Amino acid sequence: MHQLIREMFHKAFGSSPDAHDSAVLKIPQNKIAFTTDSFVVRPLFFPGGDIGSLSIHGTVNDLAMSGAEPLWLTASFIIEEGLPMETLWKIVSSMARAAESAKVKIVTGDTKVVERGHGDGIYINTAGVGVLHHDLHIHPHSVRAGDIILLSGDVGRHGMAVMSSRESLEFETTIQSDSAPVAAPVLDLLKAGLNLHCLRDCTRGGLITTLNEIASSANLSFEIHESAIPIQPEVQGACEMLGLDPFYVANEGAFVIFVAEKEAKLALEILKSHIQTAQACQIGQVLEDGVAPVLIKNTLGTRRIAPVLSGEQLPRIC
Amino acid sequence: MKYQDEYREKDSVQAYAHALSKITTQPWKIMEVCGGQTHSIVKYGIDELLPPQIELLHGPGCPVCVTPIEYIDKAISIAKNNPKVIFCSFGDMLRVPGTDEDLYAAKAKGADVRVVYSPLDAVDIARKNPNREVVFFAVGFETTAPANAMAVDQAYKEKLKNFSLLVSHVLVPPALEALLGSPSNSIQGFLAAGHVCTIMGTNEYLPISEKYKVPIVVTGFEPLDILQGVYMLIQQLEEGRHNVENQYERCVKSQGNLPAQNKIRQVFQVIPRTWRGLGEIPQSGFRLNSLYEKYDAENKFGPVANPIKENSLCHIGEVLQGQIKPHQCPSFGKLCTPENPLGATMVSNEGACAAYFHYRSHS
């Protein structure tokens, strides 16, 4: 185990000369953001990412959604006995690359090995600390009627990439996960002095679930324009074939931004200047009240409710 | 996306809606047979685009919804009581409530229940797990029957002994006859299910249309398909005609898919079937024929029990026959929700109650 830690984790993530039972870090004067997430994805490798990069992006993005600059992460591994060392190396290297590109440091961690059959190869937990350079309350409670709802990019890619990889569904083109760190564009929005009301990444349950969570918490109603939401044709095609709604499919990079109408244009310009949010667009607006938390205006011009689904989406029979 | 966007295009849809309002002179009640069409109608608000005289009744064409409760119970019992069994099913069967629980709950309690995307995936699981018994839940209409028949035939050719089907297959035309023959029938025309007709063709609807003097338009699933189908149907009704017409020509040929039909005939035989909410309908379903009977899960794990009574608070029968709209059921949205469904129509991707719950205001 010591050898594993020394030769793999320290090598990949770096080590401090005064390494001990905990990392000792100097906290800046400002407020900090602190979050944790566990990653149990199957398969471990999928087009556009793997459990390692996902475990970094997920936590970095959760920090970014508070408008925090991500600084430090922890990484804990629960490894199933028999996981090939080569696989672990690939995952750890991917984490190191992801951490570097997200400009965060993995400062402490833990490793446990469980008996064969007691885990899906590997589970990873990461926790993260970020620092806030602003006094905004980026939260659903700050959302106001009239706010513009922006979306950072196309939706549905991560869920469909993982599903097609897990179920060996073969499509003509490979759907790549959108897994990416998004702190940089968020920090740029803040640097420009924009008064961001709310940010949230559209992970589990996808775009519509995320919007419902915010709308319910804010006690407001959102109207979304279906035709404004970008979806890659291959994602749309795969969803149509399986009877899934891409608006409920998980993302790992896409996030929503709520800003006052007068700030929406500048916010979009800044987002579009970053590669990971180049497809950012306006998808809707916050209403004073409505018959449901989230309403979708579809391509035909009619409106319908877009509720939270009970449980995960299941592929239909025909 | 090609073959999709053009059928969801606002101007074309509105042009048909406008044309419909011009030709409709009196009230008409028409039924869309398929649950996929119901979902499209409710999701896109197509009923709101129609002239007020046209009422759409939602039909029984949801394979998950009409699978009898005793078959769900049998599926759960096979999965739970036989540790060697890998029970395979299409995804949307897992949440359908049986008497006490659903297949999801059985899975959570340790039963090996797996979602597959094709019955041939279940054959593959059987091939790779010779020491396990693989059972596939073969439900659905004529649409899914060819693939299920192919799976059994594949297992037969490979002499796989550890594969079987729990069969609850039903057929559309006998159900239409049952609806039309009911004394309370108010249906004046049908939008028939495009994908069923892709397999079976349109000819088997000719005698029904003739006998009951009812127009039938084979219709697709996109908004423009449905509006065009409604237009063709109303045109017939207004002109006093009752023909079988085909709106879904890009997929459906009058003779259907002959190799698929041959495969169905090779493997299945027609029998009376009980439909959840509708009761027994003569000659309305399939079972495996004698050549393939050793692949019948009922032969391996015992027969399905006698019909079980539905929860009296669930009005699934009236919903599936178009006699009430989902929100007119007293339990809708109160005692019955997707989290705690009383009936299958509240959980299926093609169930009318689920469509109303998801896309409409509950008040």
C-alpha cells in the first residue's frame, strides 16, 4: 500500500515534503466553498472521459457553481481487489491531467481495497475547496422574475456516451461525453463584474431536473424555448431511438446561468469566448408566476409542463 | 435532425390545423390507437390545435399497460424465487405495478433483473451464462413480435436449453373489434398505429372498416403525421366514407413486412388473451407454438395464475378504452402518481395517465 501511494499517487498528484495525516493549507481571507462528490460510473472508461477525469471535473464544477475558484481537492479510492494496476494507472494519470487543466491541486487522499465482488472495479470520492472573490449570493434564492436563463452548451452527451458505451449500443458516430472543467468561464463572468444570480450544472436528471430544482427553491416559474436548446444530432437520434428525452439526460459540463436581462448579452459574449462554453445560448426567461415550475414552449408554439421525472428514464419497448 | 425536424415544423403543422378547421362541420370522436401517438399529442399539445368539435380518445395501444397484472406477478415470482434465473426485460416493464410490487423492487431485493435493448441481447446472455436460466419478458404488439420470434428461433437453432420467454403478446385488430362491438362505443374513426402496420400492413383493417363502417387511417407519430392523419380521417367522416387509408406511407406498405410476418407465424400461434383493464378478447394474442413450447417460461416455471382483480381505485379499463380521460379518474395525481402508481398507464412511457401527469397541469 505504501508503495502504491508513493509510486503512484505521489507521482501523479505530487507530494508535500511535510506530508502527514492531513494537508495543512493556508486559507485566504475570503469565504471558501467546500463540496464533495462520489463517482461510481460504469464503465470506467467512456468516450470523452473516464471515472478519473469525471471525479475531478464533477467536484471542480460544483465549486464553480458557487462562483468559487477551485484550489484543492481530496481524492479517496475504494478499489476492488483484482483491479489491474494498468487500469488504475490510466485512471490516476487521467485525474492528474484533469486536475492540471482545471488548475487544482490534489492535496490529500485515501485508499482502501475491498474484496473481489464488493465493488465495480473502483469508486472514487473527491472533495474540494475553493475560494470566493466576490460577495454575491449565487443561489436559487437570488433568481428574480425577468431574469434570463442561459445554457452553456449542448445537452445530453454525457448520459448517452456512458449508456451507449455500457450497453454496447453501436451508432454510426461515437457520442463523446461533455465532461469538462467549467470554472474558467465562470470566473471570467465574475471578473467582468456580472451579477450572477444563480449557476447550476445540469448533471443527474439533466437540464429539466436542474431547472425544476432551481424553480422550486426560488418559488418562481421558468419558460424555456425547446428550439433554443442545442443538442447534437447524434444525441437526438440515439434518444429518439431509445425513447429517452435528452433534456433529462445527464451532463458533466453543461450548466445554466441566471442573470438580469441587461447583463445577458455580455455574459453570452464571455461564455462564447471559452472553448468549453462556446455554444452558450439563451434558452428562456423567469416568469412572475406560472402553472408549473418549468414550462416548455415547443417548436409548434404550444406550451407544456416539464416536470421532474420519478426515477431514471427507461428505454421504451417500441 | 432529418426525418424529424420537418415533421415538427410549425408552419406545416399550422397549415394542417387551419385546413382541418375548414373541413370540420360537426362533432367527431376519434381514437388514436397507440400510446406513442397519445404521448406525442399531449407532449406537443396537438389536441389544442384541433377544432373544438374534434375529440381525441386515447386508445389501448400501450404494450406495457395492457400486460395483465398476473403476468407481472409471474415475472416477479420467477425472478425472485429462482436464484439461477437472470430475468431480462425491456426497461419500461420494470416500474409496472404488480399486486404487491414491481420488478424494480424485486431487483432491489436481490433478484437478477436486467434491462435489455433487444431480445437478442437476452439470447446472448443465455449463451454466455450456460449455468443460469435466462427468461425474457416478451410483451408488446405485432411490432415487437418479430424480434421476439427471432430470439426464440435463434435459441432453438443453437440448441440453447437455458433460454425461455414469458409471453404476453397482444394483437391490435381484435382489440379494435372489441372496442367497436361494445354497446357503449362512441368511436367514429381510428388513427391506427404506424409501427404495428409497418410489420402487418394495412390489409387486415379492411374487414373491420367495412363491418363497422368506420374509417381507419394508418398514422405515424410525429406532430405533422398525427395532424395529417386526423385531417384524412375527418375528411372521410365529413364525406361519409369509411376506407382504410395510409398516412404513414414512408414506412408502411399495404402488405407489410412479409419476412417479419413469416417469422411470427413460424414461432407463434394465435390464442385468446386477457388485456389488463379490458378483459379477455378472443384471438387477440400469441403464444409459442408446439415446436417452440420448451422455450415457454410457463412450461419451465409453472403457468401464470388466473386473472387477478385490479385495484378498484384504478380506472385503467375506462382509460384504455377512451371512456374517460386520465385526469377524470378520481385517483389521478392524488392516490396515483408515477412514484406511487395504481395502474400501468401511470408509469409506462406510452401510458395515457403518465402523459397527462407529465405534460399537463393537474388541476
